[in-house]
Amino acid sequence: MASLIEELIAVLKQEEEVYKKLLPLEEAKIKIIIDNDLTALQRITEQEQLTVETVTALEHKRDEVIVNMGIVLNRNPKTLTLKKLIGLLEQQPKEQQELAQLHDSLTAILKRLSDANIQNQSLIEQSLEMIEFNMNLIQSTRMSPGSGSYTKNAYTDESTVGRTGMFDARQ
């Protein structure tokens, strides 16, 4: 059991380090979205994707350790949370304290990541709303009867007024 606890602590420390690297990326993305810098957004998204792949591998490893701990402790691994493990380690105060510190640190980092993600999502939604507003504005000015769409013979060209779409598929 001691080796499983050590393995869990090692995996959690690795996860903590990866999340610490992800946090500045998420916070930098806020400014990038505000600045509408699509090139930088693409670069940072690629970096995030690599980091997420690392986190996924670490989470898989952590899940394996938890399953093994559940077998050793004769408990259901699906209900074996980090808080429950901390409570079960009364006989090992050093490991108990280390797991508690990791739990608190990961919780704080994940809260900050969640807050940054919520802010980024809100900014992206606002940006999309603005794009939709602009497209509707452009479309409505193209469709209005007084839009000045005359031919060389000074009469209204019915083929352009009757269009409802933004783009002409005939081109």
C-alpha cells in the first residue's frame, strides 16, 4: 500500500506541475482574445492541446493507481476520492499531510483555470455575437430597397434586391 501512496503522490505532483504550466496559457489567452489576435490564439491553442494530452495521460495513470488502491483497501475505486484517501491515512501522517497539500493546491489551480476558461468562453461568445450582428447589418443593408442597386439604365436590378443570402453562390 505504501508504494501505491507514493505512486499516487508522484502522479499528483506531476499533474500539479502540468496545471501550473497550463494556467499562464489560459490567462494569456484572455488578452489574445480581447486583442483578436488569431495567429497567437492558434499558437496558444496548440500548446494547450499538448498540455491537455499530458494531463490526460497522467489522469489515466492516477485512475489506475486509485483502482489498485481500491483493490488493496477492498473499496470501490469509483467512490475512493482523494479526500477519502486522506482520511484513511491516519496511520501515515506524513503521506496524509502531503496528499492534503496536493489536494488543496490542485483545487486552487483548477479553480483559477476554471475561472479563466469561463472568462474566455464569455469573451468568445461576445465576439461571435458581434460578428453575427455585423453580418446581419451587412445583409440588411444589401436587402433594403433604397440600397442604390441600379444598373446603367437607372432602374432597380431585381436580381440583386430579391436575394436573401449573404453570399452569391453563382460566382
